Amino acid sequence: MVSVATSLANDGIASPVASLQHEGGKGSYGVHIPIAVVVDLDFVENGPDRQTQAGIGDAVSNISSVADWELAHRVRGEPIDGLAVTLARTGAEALLNHPGKITDDAFLTTLAEALILGGISMAVCGSSRPASGGCHEISHAIDHLYPGTSSHGEQVGLGALFCTFLRGDIERFGQLASCLHRHGLATTPAELGLTEDQFVAAVSYAPQTRPDRYTILEHLNLTPDEIRRRLADFTDALRDHLG
């Protein structure tokens, strides 16, 4: 099977997992990974900017997902696949540090490669672990509590930024914040279309979306009041980094 990408909105173009809508909501299903992916850069560039922006959020969120996987490995002894980690992180790092814009072929090529590497990383380890951590739990919670809020990529981008802040990695937090802001993605709940109370509720509910997954959210096990205080600190840190 050959995958022909009509957009670069998410890593589904080369993923062994498909997210499908049904009457009961949204579910994830195992599928065969394609043997090749064809990306027409001209077609992608002429498509909606929001789709490409969403792809950026999905790709760079792998940095947070991998950090969550490494946390689970340290704390719970969860097996970790070095090749899957390298693939997911390499593509995300290349995108994070690329100076181009979504109108540049070189940038779109890097984005496509990052999304494809994310898909391959999941196929290598046999699960979505390298590309789905607390960031995706937050996005799943938003979909459940406030359906139609925004695109998957934009939601996981904000989720990754908040989870990175919770881990206390300020240098990485600044890099992610600058990347998301530069490409027009949300860095605050308000920019995503959520109130602070709604975002707190989503973060509080997030661990229930993947009970088998251990991330920074499960590790800290914050109460709603604690999440609200961390969100206030998060907002202050954003001002320091973005002005």
C-alpha cells in the first residue's frame, strides 16, 4: 500500500494506528503501515494553512511524548525502544530548529519527514508510545469534554507545551513555545478557544483517556486547584519567553 498525503496535518500518513470517528466518538485502530509515502509539496503548500500548522503541532509533540516514555522507564521500569525514540525525536528536533516557514519547500520537506518518522517509530516499537504522551491525553480529554474545539495537532501542541512546563524543562519549554508561536499555533488555552476552567478540567480528566499510560500527568497526579496554580505559573513563563 502506498500512502498519498493530501495534507501534512498529522502523522497518520505513515502510522500503524488510525483514528476514526464513529457514533460512540473517536477510536484508534491498528492498520498496516504503508510501504511508501508520496507527498506533493505544491499540493500541500496550496492547501489550508491550518492543516499544515496542525502537522507542526503533532510532530513537535513527539518531543514531549518521548520525555514521558523515558519518565515511565525511569519510574516504573517500562521497556523503552531506543530506535523508536531516536526516530521520533530526530524528526521533531529537525522541525523544531528549522528556520523556514510553511511556504518553504525545505520546511515542508522537514515537516513531512518528521511526520513519517513519527509513524515509523510507532511501527518499530509496536505502539503509539513514542508519539503519544500526556500531550495526547490532554487532547483526547478536550475532544471528550469540548468536542470541536480545534484540530488534533493544535491541541497536542499546546498539551506538549504544558506537559514540558510541568516537567520543569524550561529550556525545552522555551524552544517549544517559540516554535508554536512562530508558526501561529496556540500557546495558551484562550488561543485554543478554551477558558482556564475548561483547560483545568481537561488536564484533570486527561489520565482517564489512557489508563494504561504513565506520563507526567500521572506522575504528578495534580488536583484541579494544583493544576490551576501551575497554569498561572505557565502563563507567567510564557510572558517571559514570548514577551
